[in-house]
Amino acid sequence: MDLQAISNQEALDGIELLLARSDFLDAFADLETAVLRVLRSCGTVPKGEPFSQRVKALKTAEKTTLIAKSNHAQRDQIADEIMALLQIRADIVHSRMSIRTIDGKLAAFFLNVQETGALFPACRILNHSELKQLSSMVTRLTERISALNRVNPASSPRPPSLGGAGVP
């Protein structure tokens, strides 16, 4: 695409795609941090392992103070949802993003470098709203992991009041 032929609006739309990709990558970094926080609380942080291995370790994490046993089913569901997003993440992370026009609208094209030697490599095409939707999904997963370790104040015993019964 000739730079002289790009309109100002197309240039802004292209920048929006780049920013949406950056937001997605940042959201996934936050998600990875949340997963690692749980694994550190168990004392089981797989070093140098791919994120998929850490997600599997999250699903089997038992001795953690951050997730109540009653929340293990939710934890497993979250881990499954993360696993479903990992190929999309890999395509976005391990690709050079190019911007193309499809039906008059700009879209981001991702060709995972691991697929470039394939006979017919698959290309992932995402528009701005799809990238934003992916970022929102990842952010919600991070929030859900954090919510697993919240203590409900109503279930915690109240501290005894000074001068109350049973206090010397």
C-alpha cells in the first residue's frame, strides 16, 4: 500500500488497530500475572514453561491460600477458557501484524511464524472491534481469577469488642 494513497482516516484506523493489539497483549500479561500469583502461593511455578503449562498447573493447584476448595470448579472453568484463547494469543504474539482493507474497512492480519512453512498457512484476520472484544474477555478472566481469592466479609467472624463478654 502506497503511503501517499492512505487517507487520514485510514491512518487513524490503522493506529487504532495497533493500539487494540497492544491492549490485548497487555491484558494477557495481566492474566499471566494472575495465574502466576496463584501458582506462587502453591509453591509450584513451572520455570521456563510455556503459558499453556502454567494454565494446566493452575487447574491442578491444590495447596493454595488464594483459592478456596469451593471455588475449584470455577478455577477449572477459567483455566479451560484461557486454554481456548491460547491459539489466538499465539497468532497475535508470534506474528508480524499487517493491515489490509477488506470490504472498505481495515483489518489486522496475523500469520503465525510457526505456520509460515506450511503448504497453506492459516491467517487470522481481526477487525478493531474483535481485538477489543478479545481484550475484554481476557480482562474478565483476570478479574475472575482475582475474585476466587476474595474473602466474603460476611463469612468472617467479627473480632470481639473491647469490654464485651468473654474479654478480660
